[in-house]
Amino acid sequence: MMKLKSLFLLYLTFITGIALSNQTDSSLIIGNFKISKVTDGDTFRFENLDKSTRLLGIDTEETFKTDDAEQKTNEIAANWEAFYLSEKGDSKMPVKADSPLGFEAWKWAEEFFKNVDYVRLEKEDDERSIDIFGRYLVYMIAVMKDGTEINYNIECVKQGYTPYFNKYGNSKRFHNEFVDAQNYAKQNSLGIWDPNKKTLSRL
């Protein structure tokens, strides 16, 4: 009997250890928040948050934010390459411009968050949690209405609405997950990897 009890305690300790190892370090959690506005695919406003945010590892394309955004998007989509070239002008560098895929990412994000109860904002580490513009640098963990959790940053890459944006370095916490997500989007020709999409990435 004692032997069985000891084995059970050992098993319980092992399982608890696994569970704890999968939990986020509490020092990296900024807090739980309700989203008050989805501005575009990677820009959000949150209730009772003292700063704006910059989502790590992603950079969705821009979109019109006026009431006639859909109409404007349809207009530029009708002559997409000419629109982009007019925006770029003589610049040798890629330019930021509103795009049909940016609008699509915005609408997808709005739909995605209809099923979200709240989000948990988490930092990369304690060394650099705020950028030069005073924004929190975050991963946004969406807690769905059924209790499941989805890392929105990674999901956005998986759906092809952004590449794994590592211009300023790889993710320290989720690099492998971002790489897998991008490979999935490429293999399934999603979003920016879809040759039929009107996106800045191919112009």
C-alpha cells in the first residue's frame, strides 16, 4: 500500500512539473485585457491599458481606416500594380501603402476576435519590453470563449497575413513556432504566399 502511495505521489509530482514547465513565467505577463478596437491586422486598442502596443514577430500590410475603406480597397485592387507604382514613385525602397491584403487581414482579425473572451499580453523578456515610441512589445495570447488559448502573433503568420517579421531579430520565445507557421502558410499558398492575392510583397 505504501509503495503504491509513493508511486502515485511520484507520478503526481512528475505531472505537476510538466504542467508548471508549460506555464508562462508570470514576470512576462503584462495582464489580461479586453480589446476595445481592432484597428487593422496588427494594431489594437485595449480597455484599461496605459500604453499602445507593437505585436512582436508580425507586420501586416496597411489598410484604409475610413468608413469607405472597402470601396477604396476595391478601387485600388482594380488597378493594383499601377496604384503601387504611383505610391512608390522614384523610391528605391519598398513603400508602406494600403493594400487589398491589408484590408483582408483587418477583416479577418475582426472576425477572429469575435470568438475571444479576452487576451493576455506577454513580453519577450524583461530587458526590452517597451520600444522607442513608448509602446509595449508583446505577444497577444487570445483566450477563446471555450477556454482554449491561441498565440495571435503566430496564428497571423500561419494564415499568411504577414511573414515572420524578424527584421529586428528572431523571437526568443517562439522562433520555432513562427518558422513552422510560415512554412505552413507557404505550403498552403495562404495570404501573401497566394499568387492570386494583391499584396505588396510581390511588387
